[in-house]
Amino acid sequence: MQQKNYDIILMVNIPSFYAVNLYNRIAAKRSFLVIFTEKPHANRNNDFYHQKLNCDSVFIGDLPLIQKILSVRKILHSNKNAKLIVMGWDNIMYYLSILLHPKQNNAVGIESSILESVTTGVKGCIKKLFMRRVCTAYVSGKYQKLLAEALHFKGKMIVTKGVGIMNIVEKPPFIPVDKVQNFLYVGRLSPEKNLPYLVSVFNGLPDVKLNIIGFGPQEEELKRIAGKNITFYGAINNTDLPQYYRNNDVFILPSLSEPWGLVVEEALNNGLPVIISDRVGCRDEVVQDGVNGLIFSLQDADGLRKAVQKMQDVGFYNTLKKNAAAIDFNKIADEQVQCYCN
């Protein structure tokens, strides 16, 4: 495989399902190789890593560091004219690879945002030095572009409007409702998701229901403080999620820190208006406040409660629901693929 000439070589930590969907589509258009540098984590759903990979790939996660370096060096030496895309700056292999490859062919994928990423101090200086070795930045959206600018990047920036391609489903037809009753959270049950706040808000709104899908370190704490109107479903496979989305009215992501938020796109793809915090990286890019969802400020202690109550205005809700149903996610996916293939 190392002797084959590639147009694009992409280096990433792990093979998440939404990234694999993107890689498969890129490989249908370009000679493409993906290098996975780490072993998958154990804190994800069973099918998070099991999407079928239909492109050339190399897995080096089980190798000692020196063997990783030698393997990557051999690949890059045989593909000096290939575009090398490293997906971030959180892996020593990314740093070594952009040093081994010609700068003019180096690119970085930026999925972190200015909302949560450090740009000052030692970490900021290291990132700025890293950015000097790349000529192109693939930024997911507005807040990822602002991060690149804060790191003094002067090269070409391409806005991809996504961090991968979800399992796109045929959207349900728009049917107006006469009551907004069921709210949904899907994701890790971990501190950055701000779930004690979410639970406390719904504890104070006993006439509406909150359904929580996911698992994580805060699961027992959340169950202990949750009121009777809150139900926990545990881990649900990604392929089974559409039926849960469609059994609810509104999706909520109240995160303190969220680089993008692919789950927001999943909810909209299933016809749900969304409520997100102003720390979610896909705000403005995917969620338009008052159009297909609501964005609340974490500085307002009552912000989420007011957003939930606003969603219960049936006329307002049905307008948002209709707008969500009109989003063409296949077109968005095609445009994302084309960003990497140009």
C-alpha cells in the first residue's frame, strides 16, 4: 500500500462512524489514504467505530512510537506531492508528520472552536508554531475559523460546514403539532455537557418530560437528583436513534463546551427543532436562532428554562419544525466532501 501514489493522505486518531462516512465519499472521488494513529476508546457506543471503511487505510495504534514514526515516514516519503491533512494538534504524530512532509502540501483540520480552545500561554504558543508548518486549514465553521485567526494563521482557509457525515436518514414529513411535551438529550453523561443544570431546569418544569439517552461518569448522580418527569434510557446504538428522535418534540444540548455538536445535525435531520447553549460550536452554522432552534446564553441562569417555555408556544414551535424539515443534509454532505476534493 505504501508504494501507491495518493492525492490525499489524512491522519486522524480514531475511526468514528461520521468520519468514516466522510472518508468513504472522498475516496470515491480521489486517490485517498487514511492513517489511524490510536486505538478506539472504550467509552463509546458499540457501533461508534464500526462503520464499514471503503478506502485505503493504515492502522498504527498498536505500534510503539518509533514504529509509528517509521511507518508514517515511509508512506510520506513515497507521497511527497500528496496533500497531507492532520486532524488537529493533539497527537505527537501530527507534529512529526508535518515536519516530515513539505510545508506547501500540509493541511490541518480544525474541529475545535474559539469558544473552548486555548490560544494563549504555552499551549497557545505551541499551536501557533504548529500552524506555521501548514498552508491550508479546513475549518468546520465560523468559530473554528476564528480560532485559526487567533492562532495567527495566514494561509488558505476552507469552511467545510461539518466535522463528518452523520448517518443521514429520510426526514419525516412536516406535520404540525398541537402540544410540545417531550424534550430529548443524546450524548455523554459527563461534566462538560452541563447536565446537572439541565436536570435542575426540568425538575422545576414537572408538566413537561425530559428523556436522556447516553452513559458516562455522571449517570448515577443525575439519576439521584432527577425528578419523576425525567427518564434515562442508557446507551442506544446510533442506528436506532431515529425512532427516539421522532418520539420527541425538541432536542436540547446545554453544553459548557462543545467543539461542534454532530448530534444537533442528527436531531434536525429527524425533524426536531433544537435548543443549544451559546458554547456549542455549530451555533450559527447549523442552528439559526429563532429559525430552526433557539440559542440560550449560559450567562443567563434562567436562559434554558425560558427557551423551553418559548418552545411550548405551538405556533412558534411549528414554524421552527417546518424550517428544520426543509434542511437538505445530503446537499450539505456533498458540499463538505467537495471541500476536501478541490
